[in-house]
Amino acid sequence: MTRILLVEATFPDIGADYKVHAQLVDSAPDRHGLEVVSLSNPAIAGIATPGIERRAVTLPHDSAMRIARQMGTLRNLPSAVRESLRVAHEFEPDVVYTSQQRRDVLLARIVASALHKPLMVHLHYQYGPWLGRLASAILRRADHVVAVSEFVRQTMLLRGVPGDHVSTLHNLTAPSGAVRADRSRVRRELGLGVDVPVIAVVGRLDPTKGIQHLIAVLPDLLADVPDLQVLVCGRSIHRAGYDQVLYDLAASSGVDQHVKFLGHRDDVPEILEAADIFCLPTEMEAFGLVFIEAMRAELPVVAFRSGGVPEIVRDGVTGLLSFPQELDALTQNLRTLLDDRELARDLGQAGRRRLDDAFDPVVLADRWATLVADVAHNDQRRPG
């Protein structure tokens, strides 16, 4: 039996962190003797999650300026610590587990230290100063770090963290249902013709996701494929609103009639079923769950050879990769798949097979549960 106290107390829509944790617990064979209690943000505390008992702890995110955010953390932290320690003393965990989110990792460090229990951190982003000095320092002193890709693991090793304290565990997604969406129906609902070539994009409307690069190459693609349509699923979380930047770019490039901004969608798998190609030219992506979703839909992937992407997409096997900023190569890769539908289909089918071979949720969850148990029951912990 391994008792895990998950700390997920900050706001839930910054990323997929808590979903990945839930899927790991749910996919672990026979739960591996795991007992899991989550200190959850109220927004996710009511979500029924197999294998996880959720307790609401309020440590709200403040979208104000930096100093105001820091003051808000100081104001809310004491009550969050008291409630967390009350739950922790009742539960008596073997290990405290969290992601790199600044407030979560701080709360987890406090709880783990108070209970004299090991701290594990699931690192969903590359390691560096952008995480914040406090979060970076806690990560360095954590008893173990689980990196979502070898790329992310290497960012820690390059900054002097011992290799045996960081493990690579690729992300997984919940298995999709056996029934696939009706492609024709989805296309009708989106106002797309049956034979119109479609490129799908899924990701935050954020400069790092590279959607601006795809819009920039669209005029060249439209010269050869005039009926091409691009579906963009995602929203901006930037205070400045990067979505408007992309809208304006599409308009100024004369391609706005060929780009449908669909906003946040809860039916992304259905959108992908309606597409022919998936493209997300992101740079320095830590992992990219959307690439797995594209592979599940048997879509060939066009992306940049950057970050953790080459660990998911095999160039020439499941998709076509080019180097960042080489927009001519990006254009050519997209043109190749738009021209050669048979090649596109072969790459997409190979991606689906790779998904089954390399990202099996039961295998990955088994590795994770074994690693957590090893850390939880190992007395040779790193000094805090």
C-alpha cells in the first residue's frame, strides 16, 4: 500500500497537469495498492476521479500584476497550509506529490517538511528560471522529479541535478472510445465540404505554440490548394489577448476566410476526425498531449523538431518535422501531405500504431506507480 497526497490546489486551467495525474492513477493496474487523496482547487474538487478522493483547498490564482499575485499568495497561504496539514495528518501519506505550479510546489514542500515525508514533483515544463526562483529551488531539492520527456529531464541535468533524481515518464491520455466520430457529420456542422482539405491545430493561442508560423505560410499553400481550410481550437490565456494578434495576422495576410478560430472545444477528438493533417509548429514544447490525440485520430503530424516533439513524432514515419524558423521547410512538408493523400494516410496509420506501442497507458502507469512506491518507501531521502 502506498498513500499519495496530491497537491493540486491552484487554478486548474493553466495546463493538463491534474488530468495527467488522474489518468496515471486510473490506469495503474489494480491501482497498485495506491490510496490517493488530492488537495484540490475547488474548481476540480467536485470532479469524480476514479481512485482519487478530492478535498477542496483554496489557494486561488490571482491574474493581477506580479506584486499583487505575491501578496495574494501570502494572504491565502496560511489558511491553505492549515487545511492541508489537517487533511495530511488524518490521511498519513507516504509521499507528497505535486506539479511544478508555483503555489502547489510551495504548499507541497511545506506539507512534506512538516510530515517528514518525501516530496515528488511532476515536471510538465522545461526546467529554468521561468518557473520562478522558489519553484526552481524546491525542484532541485525534491526527493524525486518525474519529467514528461527526456528533453525536460535533460534541462534539469544541465543545471546540475543528479541524474538518479530525475526520471522520464512520457504523458498518457485516457483511452478513447471504440466508436469514432462521424467525419461527414462533423464537417457538415463546421460548414466544410466533404472533399475540402483540412489542417487542424489544437493548442493555446500563445506565441510559443507557433500558430503564427502556420498562418504565415498559408498564402503559399493556398496558391496550390485554394480550397484549403485550417481549424484552430484553443483560447488565449494571456492578459493581453494573443487571440486578437492571430485574428489580425490572418486578416492582414488575406487568409482569414480560410482559418476558422473555434475557441476552446470540449469535442477536440471529433474535430480531429474531420481533419486530414495535424499541424502545431510549437517551439521547445515539453511534451505535447495534442500530438498523441492527433495520432489517435490517425492524422499525420507536421511540426518542428524541437523540445520533446521528436520523442513523440517520428520524422518520415508518423509525420514530417522541420527545424524551427525554417518556414520554407514547414511549407514543403504541409504541401507534400496535401498533395500525397496516400502518404498522409500511411503516416497517420503508423502514428496510431506507435501510440499503442510507445504510449500504452497501463504500461506507463505501472512504471509511475512503481517509481512512486520506491520513493515513498525509501528512507534515503535527499536533505531538504
